[in-house]
Amino acid sequence: MLSTPRGIALYVGALLGPGLLVLPGLAADRAGPASIVAWALLLVLSGLVAVVFARFGTEHRSAGGVADYVTAGLGERAGRAAGWCFLAGIVTGAPIVCTLGAGYLTGGHTGQALLAGAMLALLIAVSRRGLRTSTGVQLAMVAVLLLVLALAVGGALPGSDPANFRPFAPHGWSAIGDAAAVLMLSFVGWEAVAPLTGRFADPRRQLPRVIGAAFAITAVLYLALAGVTIAALGAGAGTRTPIAALLTVAIGPSGQVVAAVAAVLLTLGTVNAYLSGGAELARTLSRSSWWFPVSLTGAGVVILALIGLGVVPVAAAVTIPVSFFLLVYVGCMLSAARSMHGPVRLIAAVAAAANVIILGYAGAAALPAILVAAVVAGTARPARPTRQLTSTA
């Protein structure tokens, strides 16, 4: 059984990841200081989504996660579409996360893509051998990330200058939506730990405390990082390695080395955990997983080639997996709005609308997600009789 403190650590770990080492810079590049508004709005949305997933977790004991949550309100076809979109988010997201980590080790599109490809190949080989990152190791990596971020934010804070917030919206207010489409990668995670709710001894009492504490921790961390990135780096906030820049301000040239080591460890650990979960999900959806590393390799070659050749910027590539996860969130929120009662029903409807708006800012990058969902929902033949989740309420 999960204790409340360990549950908080697991939820925080699901929300944080190596993308946090890069996304503040990508958002600042798109919207300037106004990117802080995107952070704040996404935190509000994250809170709404957390409330809905808390209700799912306390009312339904299911190991099926988002696929079963969507099935509960929208039916089996929609549930399978959500499952495949979540899997596609992992397949397209893994090479991009490797690219984000590689950016701390090398400059230039080509070098970054090649190093990311090497990291992805290593992780695919490791996942094929069935090796997983233990929960303890995952929590240790989260602790490393928290320590690095605390050092970066605390050390760079004295060098902050309020003048760096002017002009506040150099690219216009609509750029806030563009920044949100990139930053959403830092706000997915509530769905990843949804199946763990059954491991709490008293989920009705523990889960609200766990989710509330996890949300508070991530909110403080995200806003502090976003604010200091702008205040301390100013015009240089749009860098691809913002944490390295902050650590350089905080502790000097050695900050680059600290950031690079943290980026590699976090990238390898996080992606390995997602690939292990992806393989299990692949077996659940299709009764085999042999095609999963093949699809991952193919997606990696295409995505990294586009990035390496400079055809697709990293910021644009990030919106591809984000779109898949957003569509999963839309399905979960619509399912909750249809199947639940009370205030949470309205919360789910608002969250669904907000996710749709952000999805719109993804532009053409959202087309693969929409296509996958449409094809699966239109052609899938349920492998088992359609069922509703059994409520423990």
C-alpha cells in the first residue's frame, strides 16, 4: 500500500521531467515575459484536471487508466482511441525528450539530433531486455531535479532585474497560446499515475491530500522557475538550455556541467520508464508488443531527421506528442462531464474546453493525433465486451 508521503513523491515525479530543463526557454522564445501568463493559466487547468482524476481515482478501482476512464463515459471505441493516442504520445515523445536532453551536451541541430538518436537507440535496447527503472530510482531522479532547480532558481534570483519584464508581450498576446501549446508537456502526468490510486489504503482520504500537495509543490516550482528565467536572463531567456544559463549565473562555468549531467540522467531515467509502460500498454491494446520498438525506431528516425536537418524546430516538434496527450485529456474530461455528477461535472466541462483551445494552438502538429483518434474510433473492434468501470462508491 502507498503511504501519503510516498504518493505525493510519485505524483510530483510524474509531473516533473527533463522537459522542464528546456521548456521555460522555448516558452520565453515564443511569448517573452508574457509566457508567465501561460504558466499561470496552465496551472489553473492542471488543478481542474487533477480534481477530475481524483474523482476517477476515488470512485473507480481500475488498472486500465485513461482508456478505461474514457470508456466509462464515452464507450469502448473512444476508450481504445484514448489508449492508442496515449501510446502514440509516448512513441513520438521519446525521441523529442531525448532531443531536449541532448541539447545540454551539444549545439547545432545535427549534433543534437545525432546524440538524441544514440540515446534513443540505447534506451530501446535496454527496454527490449525488460530492464526497468525502479520506483526508488525514479524518486531519486526527481530529488536530483528538485535540487538542480532549487540551486538554479535560488542562485540566479539575486541577479534578477524587473526591467527584463519590459516589454511584457513583445510578440503579442496571442503568443501566450503558442507558449501554452509547448508548455503543456510539463503539465501531463496526472493520467500516468491514475492506475496507482488502487494502491492507497484509504483513497478517499489520502488521494485529495496527495494531489493537493503535489499540485502545490509543482505550482510553486513552475512559477518560480518561469519568473526567474525571465528576470535573470532577460533577452537571453529564449535559450534552449535555460537551466544551464541560470546555473552559470548562480555558480559560474561549472553550472554548465551540472546541468548537462542532470539532463542526461533525467532523460535516460524518464524515457526508460515511459518505454517500459508503453510496451505494457502495447500488449494490452494489441495482445503483442513486438511492433512497439519498431514503431519507436521509425518515429525516432523521422522526427530526429526533421530536427537535424532544421526542417522542424524543436519547439514545433514538442507540440506533436503534446497534441496526443491533450486529446487524451479531452476524452477523459468529456467522459467525466457525461458520467459524473455535482460540481466536478462542470469542472470537467471547463477543463475539456480549455484543452480543446490549447489543442487549436498546436496547429498542423495536432493533425496526427486527430487522425489516429479518428481511425481507431472508426475501425476498432472491441477485444472484449463493452463494459463500464465498476464503482467502489
